[in-house]
Amino acid sequence: MKRIKHLISICLLCVFLLQTTVHPALAAPPPEYVQQMKDEAPIHLIGTIETDVKVRDTRRGEKVEERKATVRVQQIKRKPDSMALSAADTIDFDYTYIPPDLAFSGPARVDIIEGDQVEIWLKTGEQGNWIPAIAGNSILVLQAAGPRLNSSPPEGATYKFLAANYEFVILGMVALTLLWIIRRNSSRHTTT
């Protein structure tokens, strides 16, 4: 019986640690934080993606790319007073492209193609370049130029269920394991 209590304690500790370490990393940023990042972005404009080119791969085997896009400005909603930017000008920004089939957590992916009409919020990056204020959450595609070439196939129902309910699946697995251990130990004691 002492052994069962130890196993139950270890399983409960594992579930607790899983909840506190994994779950927050899978969450998207709260809407209030996204709005705050947009409000703090020095540039807010509407325009059309003119070019979108790969600069370099960032990780081997994962197809994560550093990219540079150029936006033809149509409307400026906010910009620094010292910046000479007007309608019909272009502005470049850098971003990281993460393909849809790669596991990813955090802000939304940047999913743009040439010709998209976008509303975008930009901030200054580490190298002094312009970057989206909060990844894909700060690029709103107002009018898509066409289908996305790298879109992944639709997810199966099993995958969707497991992704949405992973905590319950893990708790269920732990509960079934504990029931199996208890039943196994109780059947040993009744046969002897």
C-alpha cells in the first residue's frame, strides 16, 4: 500500500509540473497585450505587400526563414514626426517566417504574400530595422492576393481533439495507469 501511495504522489507531482511548465508556453498572448503592443508601435499603416523575399534560413531542417518584405504605403495612421514617409512611399520590414506544419506557440505566424493589402504595426528591431510589433498579430491581411502556397493540409479530428484537450488526455492516462496499478496490487493480495 505504501508503494501505491508513492506512485500516486509521483504521478500527481508530474501532472502538477506539466501544468505549470508546459501550458503557459502554449498560450497565445492575451488580447490586451496584443493591443498594448499595437498602441506602442511607432508605425501604423495600410498598404500592399510589393515584395517578400527570403534573406536566409535560420534553423537547419525546419524551414524557418528570415524574410524581408516591402510595403507600398496607401494610408498612414501613425508614424514618428521625424520620419519622412508619405502615401505611395515604400517601407521595408523584416520578419521570421515559420511554416504552418512546424509546431509553434506564441504570437500568430506572419502569413503574407505579394499583393496582399495589409494593415500593419511596426516597431524598431535590434538592428535598427523595422519589424512587426508582435509577429502575425500585428499584420492584418485586409485583402488576400490569393491562396497561401505553403498552407498545410487540414488537420484530422483526432489531432484537433488531442491538441485542444491535451491536459485531459494526460490526466486520463495517469488515472488509467493508477487504476491498473491498484487493480493489479489488489488482485495479488486476494489470490494469496
